[in-house]
Amino acid sequence: MVRPSISSTWCAALVLTLTLAAGAARAADTVLQINAFPNAKALPLHAGIAKGIFEKRGLKLELELTEGATAQRQGFAAGKYQIVHSAIDNAVYNIEVGKLDNVVLSGGDQGMNEFFVQGDIKTFADLRGRTLVVDATNTAYALQVKKILAQHGLKEGDYTIKSVGAGVFRLKAMMEDKANAGGILNLPFTVQAEVAGMRSLGRTTDLLGPYQGAGAYAMRDWAMKNRETLERYLASYIEAVRYVRDPANRADNIATLMDKLKLPRTIAERTYELLLNPEFGFTPDAKFLPEGYRNLMVLRAEVESKQATPNSGERYVDLSYYNNAMKLVGR
């Protein structure tokens, strides 16, 4: 009988030890519940999970996609999610109205928003007496609707606001019933609306100026107690945004959009092109936009019953986590 050599036995033991250690490391991954919207903005999360970007930093994401802002806010308040990706205005609402002590952690984009209307509508004046669809009536892009219409001489009462949920449901409502005259849509729904013969009356950043749209936020107490985990998460997210914005990964990202959002290739390709535009799509490295945030606070103070004041927002943001995350990934 041939006996195994000491060296071969040692090598086999080493392999077994490393295998067990790797399995233990995977078992010890930190699990995070993340909530986001079912639109193109979730692409870095989908890509980061699929490509192991979060796993590389010891994180396992349990991603849930919300039906709308109200459901997201309720789930967050109930502790279902540690980190939320959403319109930052929702974080302000949580503080000013919901009395939750959450904190804004990063940026993401300026909204990727356009004001789309049915094809027979030529101007904002044509929306008098018509119905407009929004997510929640009291936050984020619904406030943009009200401000834009006010700029064009339409006050509340001159039109009807209907809450239907996230962008996918706003587009569906406009597609299925032309009585739903318009609403603010983001990617990929703007591309789909245009293909369906609807008309854009302009991008919201052109109509209202810079705006801090989506970003990440968490409860302040959780963030403070889990700083190291949170910074690893933000570092991973930044890397995922870089992966998405790298044209070399175009084919993979288009395939992900097609799979996760059930898009035809032509829609996914056009959506991806727009996502790469830093003035409309993803902000490089999910950078927070101070001027856009100031405009957000001014808009909420003006439109939504004085539920915020323009100078109250500074204490709602803590970018120290983001800045440390940037050190982890390198500039």
C-alpha cells in the first residue's frame, strides 16, 4: 500500500482548512435589508449583488423593491430596512412630519425626471382641469409637479392630483387611461412613454434648477452604532456605481436592465445611454449635491405647508460615512 507523503497530507489539510475558513467567512457576512424603487436607479444594487461587489466587503444584501414612497416610509419606520435608496425628500419628510431621526448619507442623481403628458397636450396650460398622477401626494416629485404648474399659472384646485405609486404604476396609469393626463416619470419610464407617443414638457432640472433626487439614508442611531458596516456598504455602492457607469460594462448592464425591469433591448439600450449622462443619470460616485439639496429644502418649504425651512436641512445630512467610504475605494 502506498502511503501519502507528509507534504501531500499537509497540503490536503491546508486546503480543507482554507475551504472551511472561506465557508465560515461567507456564513459571517453581515446581512443588510435594503429598500429601493423598481426603476433604473436600482441598477447599481442589482449589478453590485450579481458581480459580488458587496460580497467582497463581507456584505449580503436582501433587496426589496417598494410599490411607492408611502409603503417605503412605513416599512422603514417599522424597522424593516436598515438602508433606503429613495428621493432624499422622503428622508426630510420622515424628520419634519414623521418625527424619525434618520440621516442622509449620500447622493445618487438629480431625479432623472421629465414631465410627461398625453400626446394631445401641447402646453402646461392644457393641464387645467385634468388629472395628474404622482407617487405620494405630499413628497418629492409631487411637489415638483405643483411647483412647475404654479410657475405656469396653475394653482392647486385647477387640476387633480391622484396617488398611484412608483414610476412603473404612473406610466401604467397613463397608458391605460388617457384621463390621466400626465405626471413626472423617471428612467426607464420616460423612454417607454416617448415610444408610446407621449410628450415631454421638459426635464425637471431644466424647469426647476439643480435638485438632489435619490440618495441613501438610514436611522441615525443605527448608523452611529454600525459605522464600520455602513462605510463598507457605501464603499461597495460607490464601486457598483462606477461599474455601472463604465462603458466597458455596457453589455452586462443592458442585460441586467432587460432582466430586472423586463425591458425590450432597444428600451434598455436607450435607458443605459441616459444613465451615463452625469447631468441626467447617475451622479459620479453617488456624490451629494449641496446646491440641489438647498433647492429641495426651499421647494418643500414653499409648496408643502411650510413643512421644512430652507436652512433646517444641514443637520439632516452626515457625509462623514461617505467620505470615509471614498477613502476605502480611492478616488
